[in-house]
Amino acid sequence: MPTVNEKESDYLVSCPYCWEQIWMEFFPEDGSHQETVVDCEVCCNPILYTVSFAGGGGQARVRVDKAQ
């Protein structure tokens, strides 16, 4: 489970390739279910982020996978 920063939109996640921890931002106003692919800042491999916000905002559930 990702760690939340003081700013509720910031989440600390681990890269599924190199296991380095990376801060990512997700915003409920972008939709209650989001999928995006972003390259790891450390190893440059593509990471698939799947984000779900329950009840119209608040804390997100973030799933991190290797992008195909």
C-alpha cells in the first residue's frame, strides 16, 4: 500500500522493476478510476498505475504493475 504525504494527492510507491520509492500525484478530480503509464524516474522502465478513489475523492487505492 502506498504511503500518503501531507498533501493528500502525493503517494509514495515502489517501482516494480528496481524497487526504488517514487512520489506520484493523483487527483480525484481527474476521475474516480484512472490508469496511466509513467516511466520510473530511476530505471526508466514503464510503470502502469491504476488508481481508484472511493466516494468521490479522499484517499486513493493505488496499484502499481509493470507496463506491457
